[in-house]
Amino acid sequence: MTRRPSAVPLYVGGAALSLFGNSAIGIVLPWLVITSTGDLSSAGMVAAAAGIAAVPATFVAGRLIDRYGARRVAWLADLGSATAVASLAVVDLLWGLDLVWFVVLGAAGALFDVPGMSARQALMAGVAEVSGVGVDRVAALFQAGFSVAFLAGPGLAGVLLAWWDPVDVVWFTAACSGGAALLTRLVPVAVAPPQETGAGTELTGLGVVLQSRGLRAALVIGFASSLVVAPLLSVVLPGHFVSLGSPGLLGASMSAFAVGSLVGAVLYAVVSRASRRRAYLAGIGAMTLGLWVIAPLGAGPLVIAGMAAMGVGGGLFGPVWNVFIAESIPERVRGRALSWLNATTLVAGPLGLGALALLLTAADDLRVAAVVVAATWTLIAAWSATSRGGRELSGVQDVEHADHR
């Protein structure tokens, strides 16, 4: 097979541009909802509608990926996302936006965002194969692109909102998704040979996940991460910085997380050459350290430092997760297996927020909540570092994996 080195920059560029647009609209849409309706709770309703729509869309996308191919689903998802975002501006021009339109179009956008993410994860192994670049390196570059987009998207959106009308910024974010669709459409892919699926041999996504210790560990760790991170980012940190009278530090803490994630991706590219296991353990350790630095909810610089450490942890662990997915799940069922892994993280976030609401009702103290979050993650981290599933996920049984690079 002829190697196509262009596959990697097209793949990483498309993924980064897609996330850039999504992270930017994550700032623009709540701003537009609040300024249009004058009601803070409306933004919550739109976010809830998007979250509800994303779960079934994830499972549908898994089947589409396995049937029609990851690249096709990825670029079509970006086109769908661009259309949903642009529709906000079109509706505002023709009829005027109200809460019903925001809910409908917010949910429509969510129907494409998570499936697009799943498709790109499923595409990683194929990109590594057709480019001749090792999957570890592709995963590190993918994580680095993610980090840059996550850092730049919200910041640029905030600047543009200060300069432009919010509807004009909507057009900009739609153009980002459209550009991502174009880049992804150009990614060369290998043509897979026909798969034999005789009687009794057909695999299911959940079956593949459950029969693998490493994938079961990925399922648990992904669920736990979302369970603790969603309350931290959505409630604990905003509440803390508001109490300090420094809401601007919230943006700085998110930027620190993104920078840390970029550093973690670079470290993974270096550390994984010697041992993927070391990158895995370092990632878990950095995230645990970061959460305990944050837990006392002290001065702003300490919290920002904790967020940076958490970012480093995520930047190290993310590629481990993606590489294991690429290497261990058969291509013909990869989309459906990913749908289960991603759906659990979507469900965990609301569960974590609900648990936090109950805790705050009982304790009415953000520090208690922050300590509970850190302690909960520490238990999961200890299990992740010592369990057989965690060892398999981190490549302990794949000592000689240099040829994958």
C-alpha cells in the first residue's frame, strides 16, 4: 500500500478545526440565548436539550460508522453541525430567535457533535495505517490539536463577541465546522477487505467492550472522569471564583487546563517511546495531584496551578485511551464499541451534577464538595493504577509495541 503522509495533517487539522468551532459556539450560544431571552435559566434549558439529544445520537452514529465508514460519518457530521449553527443566523434573520428555536437548533447541533467525535476516534487507526505513521504519534498529535483548539476557541469567541454582533460570530463558528468537513473529506483512507460475519461470529459493540479487561477499565475511567470533572467545571470553580469576586479567573483556569493538556500531549510523545505504562501512570498521578491542589479552594493562582496539573494528566491519558481503542477493537465494530464508551461519559456528567446538588443541599460548602470530588477520583485512580484492566489498558501486556510507532 502506498503511504500517504498527508493523511495525518488533514486528519489532525480537521479534528482541531471541528473542536475549535464547537468550543467557540459553546461560548457564543449561551451568550446569544441570554441576551435574546433575558433569562439565565434559558441557557440551562438549551444545554439540557443538547445533552439529551446527544446520547441516542451517539448510538446511532456507532452503527453508521461501522456500516458506512468513519471518514464519511465524520465529515457529514461536520456539515450537519455547520448547518445547525448557521441556521441560528438564518432563523434570526427571517423570524427572530426565541427559546423554542434555541432548544430545537441546540439539540440539532448536538445530534452531530458527539457522533463526529466518535467517528474521528474510530478513524485514527486507519490514518496511522495509510500514512505509515505510528498510532502513538498520531494520538499525540490528535491530543495536541485538541488542546490548542480548546485553548483558542473560547478565547477567540470572547474577543469576537466584544467586536462583532453575536449573530456574526455564529457565522464564523459555522465556517469552522464547514472547513473541518472539507479537510476530513480529503483524508485518504485504506480500503478494508470484506469482513466475514458468519453465523455466531457477529460482534456487538457492548460485547466487545465487556469481553476486554482493558476496555472495561476504559469504560469505568471515562465514566468516573466525567462524574467528577463536570461538577468541578460547572459548579465548584464558577462558584468559588464568584465568591472571590474574580470571575475572570475562571477563564484563566480553563486556559491553564488547555495549556496543561498541550504539555501532556507533548510529554506523551516522548514518554510513550519508552513506556506507554509510564505515560498512563503519570497522567493519573497528575490529575489526582491537580484535584487535591484545587480541593482547599484557596487563592486563584493555586486553583489555576491545579487546573494546569489536571490538564497535563488529561493530555497524557487521552492518547493512551485512543491508542488502545485503535489497537484492540476490530474495525467492523469499532464505531458501536465507541458509542458505548462515549455514551457513558455523557450520562456521567448529569449524574455527577445531581450528586453535587444533593451534597451542597446537605453541606452548603463548596470546599466540602471539592474534597469529595478529589477523594472520589483518588479511589478510581488507585483502582486504575493497580487493576488488571488498567494494566492492560496501559499496555503492560504489549511490551514490544515499538513496531506500532
